[in-house]
Amino acid sequence: MLATGLVALVVAVSAVARRLGVLAPILLVAAGIAVSFVPGVPAVELDPELVLAGVLPPLLYVTAIETSVPAFRYNLRPILLLAVGLVLFTTVVVGLVLHAVVPQIPLPAAFALGAIVAPPDAVAATAVGRRIGLPRRIVTILEGESLINDATALVTLRLAVAAAIGQAVGFADFAGGLALAAVGGILVGGAAAWLLALLHRRARDPLLDNSLALLTPVVAYGAAEAIHASGVVAVVVTGLYLGHRWPVLMSAGSRLQMSAFWAMVRFILEGSVFLLVGLQLREILNDLRVPARTVVVATVAVVAAVVLSRFVWVYPATYLARLVPRVRDRDPNPPPRIPTVIGWAGMRGVVTLAAAFSLPLRTPAGTPFPGRDLMLWLAFAVIIVTLLLQAATLPAVVRLLKVPRDDPAEDLLAEAAVQYQASRTALERLETQAETASPEVMGRLREQARRRADHAWERLGSQQRETPVNTYRRLRLVMLEAERSVFRQARDGGRIPEEVMRRAQREMDLEESIITRE
């Protein structure tokens, strides 16, 4: 019942956000905060294990399968600088700042908070970046960063917690843990990708393909965590490989069904995680046992450290690397507005809060974990400020800096050129089969190929007036709706059974999906 209520609230708030033109993550967090204080509403406890092992893997997976592998590889240097270098830098800065303003919190425990708040959230980066139309390369860098940075942060958090509870942890332990997480995650992800690719090639049923896809992120994550490697890296590697190979691994029916399936999963999970963040405020405040002055000072200091450390890292990471001629020749210096946008796009999300809730209640000696209640509040404060301040103002920042969007004409030109080549290849392949079909069928197939080749050029040459292909699409949709009406009337009048109606409906739906995607 509670889960049903949460999903219903996600749907309602998301619909309102679209109507108002507001970013849905911001409104969902605000709705969660408001609902958490409504009398009679039960407390919704955030289970960190459920989030990290059950919610995070599917969201990482769906982002990874939609990420361009060539673009990811091209931007690997800035992605790693952010996902590894910036996470470690932020961890150190936040840890030092927290220990300075609240000396009662030991430095290892303060570093644990630094690791918790260091990684920007994959969900937030995707939901906000694509929604406001950021340039494709910036989105790739932000998504790539958020796909990997959780691995760095979680390894750092584990070692910081170990040090805070009295275990001996040195640089060798940290380096070894990070290496095991990365290498082990890559190996497990590669093995999972190979196995799943083999299964997808043999599966011929879209339902089987979707079932395999649903299990993939959970299995890859669990297998990697079982050997103390990074489940995050394993899921990302698996998703990148399988997403890159989708065109040759499964049928068109499977791809169409999977696209719709993952769109629904992403919508529900993304909305739920932002709603869950807001719902935690009441319990966090109830557990807070720290003087108000300390809370205010620590909150201001930590939030400022999180926001500013990103800028302190991003500008040198952007320009110092290009002092190397080989790097500069391959990737010239971008204008300052690009690193400024990347620096401002550091939204945190549910992973930060789940990591905070994963802090142990007590040390092995039986004493409370130092500063846990304050750290839960600080993690929540960082999420709220980065969402309400950075995510809400990011569209204005992009407009103020005049960040150019990707030119749709360039995309259309590239599409038209490739479509022309593809249509020629298709016609050449068709001519080799000419003796197997009647002249009428061959003529229709040749016309279809030519129409597809012309469509992209028509869109490129006339984006204002209606092109012949668009006219065809509009009128054919009118015809399909008329056909559906006749079939419905025949079904309602008892002239055809339901099975016939559904079969005809499916054929018309497939045709509509084809012509609306062209």
C-alpha cells in the first residue's frame, strides 16, 4: 500500500511539474519534504542496502546502455578527472573543513562525510542535463562522471569508516581497495556482458530479452560485490558493452519493447528516489542532537566546501592538461563557460543520502559513531542546496553564459548523408533478390527506400513548412485512426471476436510506430 502511494505521488507530482514547466526532481523533493510533516503520514525509512543494491544498479544500467561508447571513450580523460580526482579532492576538502569547524568529529569520520557528499548523482545529472538541452558533450561528461564516481566514493567511504572505528588503514589499503574495485568491477562487468550477449543472441522472444535485461544490473552488481569489487563499475561496463551491441544482439521487436520498458522503469525509479530524499527530513531532524549554532556553522561550511571545491578542481583540470601539446592538439581549450557549467552541475541525490544512512550506529567498542546524526543532516543539506540552488538555476546559468546548443542542422546533415548511403546499400541488396518477388512488390520496396532517403534531406531543407513525407505521415495517421474506429465498432457489435481486434490493432500500432519514428 505504501509503495502504491509513493508511485501515485510520483506520477501526480511529475504531471504537475510538466504542466508548470518546473524540473520534476526539484518538485518531487519539495513534495517529499511537505508530505513528511503531514500528521498521520507514516515515516518512510530509507534502507541504504535497498537503494545501493536495488535502485542504483537499474538506473546506472539504463544510463549506461544509452551512453555512446565512442563519445565516452573520447571524453575518458575529463570523465576520470572528475570521477576519481574530484571525488578524492572533495573528500579531503570536506573532511578538513568539517573537522576544523566541529573538532569533536575525528578526521577519519569527517573524511567519511567527505566521501558521502563527494559524488554528484547519476539520476540528477541525467534528469537535469537532458531536460534543459545541454550540449551533447557536456551531458556525456556529466553522465560519465556520475556513472563512475560512486565507485570511488564508496571505496573511500568504506576505508574512512574502518579508520573511524579504530582499524588500521594506510595508503596501501586505499590504493589496493581502489584497484580491486576498479579492476574487479571491469572483469566482472566484462564477463557479465559476454554472458548476457550470448543469451540475448539466442533469445528470440521479446519477453525473454526484457527479463534478461531486468536481471542484468542486479546480477552484475551482486557478482562484483560478492568478491569485494565495485558493483557500480561492473554495471557500467556491462551496460556500455550491451548498449553498444544492441543492434546485433536482439530483434527489432525486442528493442522496441525494451525501450518502452526501461523508459517506464526510469520514470518510476527516478521519481521515487527524489521523493524518498524529501521524505527523510522529519526523521533526520528528530534524531539530530547537536546545538543549533554548531548545525548552522557546519552546514554553511560543508555546503560551501562541496560547491567551491568543484570549481577549484574543474578549471585547472580543464586547462592544465592542455598544456601538453598532444592533448591540446586533439582537444583544444574550451571557452571558460564550458567548465563553469560543468562546475555548477554538481547536483547530489539519493546515493549520497543512502551512503549516509549506511554509517554504523556504533563502533566495535560500543560507543556511538562520532557525529552520525550531524552527518545525516549535512548530507541531506548538501542534496537540498545543490538541487534547489544549482539544479534550479542551471538553466538560467546556461542562458546567461550563452552556452551554444548542438546545431540540429548538423545532425540532420549527418543523418541525411548516412541515410542516403544506407538506402543505396539497401537497394543494391534488393536487386540481388529481384527474381524472388513480383515487379509490383519490387516497385513498392524501391519507392519505400527512396522515400526514406529523401525524408532526411527534406527535413534539412525545410524545417518550417510541411514536407511531402510529413504530409504523408499526417494523412496516414488520420487513416489509421479511421480504421481503428471501424474495428472497434465491429468488435462492439459482435461481428469480430476480441482476438481479431487485438491482432489488427497490433498491426496498426506497429505501422504507426514506424511512421512516427521516421
